[in-house]
Amino acid sequence: MSLRKLLFTMSLITGLVSYAQSDNDLQDIKYRRSSLYTILLESDAFPKKDKVINAYNNAPFPDKYDNHNLSEKSFDPKKYTVTKEERESSGQKQSKLGGFTKGLVSEATGGIVDSTEVDMPILIGKYFEQNKTANKLVGKWFDRQVDGTFDIDLIGKRGLINASFLDMKTAEASNEGKALILTAGEELINNTFVVVSKMKFVENEPLARAIRDAAIQTAASNISVEFLRTKAINLANKGYDIAKEGYSVWTTSYLFKLKWDESISNTFYSDLWVDKTTVGSSSSDERKLNFDNSDLFQLEYIGSEKSSNLVTFSLKEKRTEDQIIDLSVTRNIDNVYAKLQKKYDVFKTKVPLFSGNPLTAKIGMKEGLEGGEKFEVLEAIMDQKTGKIDYKKKGTIKVDKKLIWDNRYVDVQVDGSEIEDKPAIDVTTFEGGDKFYSGMLIRQIN
């Protein structure tokens, strides 16, 4: 093995999981993470729309991902249409709603249930294609400049690759540089995701009224005993009085993944790469134009999840309306991300163990933990022949039901103090033995 290749492979291992002391002397464990771009689908007018959008834009970025956001934070889906042919070619079928449900949708909820929702993945795909979103995501990975030049500094930073090693070679001039793109790209670029969210903030009263009226109509038609009929009507009215207050946040999030493999990487490197040594030449100008127009890069649709959250004003004496909306929107976003991670293995995040005795990690209720969930414990192993990193399962651990961190979003009062009590614990504890150590990565398996 050459000295450069030896340095290269060693830097990958030592950089994969590293430690840095924070001010409070706790371990700040660094590790390779997936990257994420979040977009909001613009919607028609609905109650508190501006406040909901503001809450979404100001919500904390999911902390288990690296921020890979582009400048476009939202788009109007009405600018894109899905044809019957496109729907058929994708295997999608238009959803059909029953009469009563359809009536509730159109008259009471202002479109909580969207009869065209099945078209959304196709529509979003058209937006990606027309705006070359996949190209822009790749361009951001390589810090693409106006003149078309690339570098690998971001890959080095997120890959935790030793900076001195990056300085000793250049990607365009060495086999090791190309290997860096291939190796880091397999784990980093190939784990780039886009989540497009569609949100509704709907008044509860119209839906509650529709349900009450339907219940009363049913009682009037089917209950002949006056006493029982009156009791059923009273229960319907009581339920309405409880359910009508406040608003509900409805979120549907669509998950896409950037396609990246050795074939794409090789084509990018050989046909589209531009560096500072060649910029300005006719060949680099051609490569720059080819990258802009290339269809090499694509976003693959993975799936979707939904989440809803009730916004109550019962605590209005402690929270302002804006704070209630911020809390509800943020927690709704957290819920839908937790669902996406549980449903789709490719989107599951790896999290480092914070300590080995006891076994703890910096995840909790925000990630959907309720107790008893199983996680696999992974150790990074390097293939000596290829220099690529693989993760070997070393065992399983289980969430302790009694020691789960409530790390859900906490809002603040006008005076800046926290409304909710600070959690008594700031880690979640696991059961599963004493052979694991801090820095080993864990990933949920059920």
C-alpha cells in the first residue's frame, strides 16, 4: 500500500468518530450524518397561514442531519400539473372518496384530505426536474462556484477527514482524490435527502360541527326512544363543545433521496469536473454548461408520512397565540420525521452512544421513543482492499422505559423563561450489557 493511500485510509478511520471537549466537559461526539434539504409546499389561504409558515421557517433544523438546504425554501404546486399519462406511467391511481367523507372534505375542513394527494410525488418530481434540484444538491456538495469550479472541502468536513490530508493532494490530480470522492460519496452524497412538506392549519370548529350534526341526524333517524335520543344528542353537543376550540395542524411530508453511485461519480469526475487549474478553458466552459444541463443526477421518491397535532388554547394565560402555533407546528414536524425514520430504513439515522456505562444516547421522545424499542449497535470497519467504511453489527440494546429523555421542542414565555419544566434527564438510557462504549453508533431496528 502506498504512503498516500495509507494516510488516506487511516484518516477515514480516525476521522469517522472523533471527540471534542465542550465547555461543560461533556463529550461532543462527531460522526458522519445524512444530509437534508427541506422544502415547504405553498398552499391556498387558510387560518393563521402567515404565522404557520413563519413557525415552519423558524423551526429548529432536525439535529440528526447536516443542513443541505438550497436557496429555494418553498414552491407553488399549482404551477405544475400532472397528466393522466404521467399518472398511468407512474402506476398511480386517482383516489376516490366516499360521499360522506367527500362532503366533510369540501364543506367543513377546507381540504384537510386532498383528493389529488396521490399526484404529489409526480408533481414534486416535475418541480425537481424543471429546476435541476438534484444538480444543485450535487453542486452544493462540491461548493460549485459561479465559474463552474468544484472542491471537496465540504466532503472533507462532513466526512471528518483530516484537513492536512486534504491539503496534501487535489481531487483533480490524484487517484487518492478520486478515491475520496468515491468513498466519501458512497456514505455522504448517497445519503442526501429532500423532504417536501405540505401543511394545513385548520379551525377545529367546522369539522367538529359537521361531526356533531351528522351524529344528531343519525340519532334522530335511528333512535326511537325519546330519552335515549335526547341523551345521544346531548353527548354530541358536549363533544362539539370540547372539540371546537383551537386549530389542528395537518402535515404530509414526502421523502426523496439523491441517487449517487460509482457510475454516476465516475461520469461526474471524468466528464463534468472543473477545477481552478483548468477554469476558463474551452473544455471547462463546455463542462460547466454540460453540468447545468445534465440529466445524470436524479432524486428518487421513497415515500410519505402524515402527522396531525391539536392546537389548544387552554393554556392561553401562559402562552401567546404565536407561541402555541410555534409549539404545535414544530412538534408536528418532529412527529412526521420520526414516522419517516421508522418506516423507511434508508432514512434511519445513526446516533452515537453518549456513554457506555450506563448506556445512553442523545435521542428521546422527539424521535418517537416510547420505551422498549430495539437498536442495533454498529462498529466502523474498514475494508483494507478498497479503503471503504462498513458498519458491523456488534449487538442490540433496548430503550429503558423508565429513563426516556423528553427532548421535544420547548417554547418560551414573553419574558424569555421556559414555559415547560426543564427535563430532569438529557439522555435516554438503554439496556443491553456492558460491552459497548461511547462513540459506537446505534440505529433503530423496530
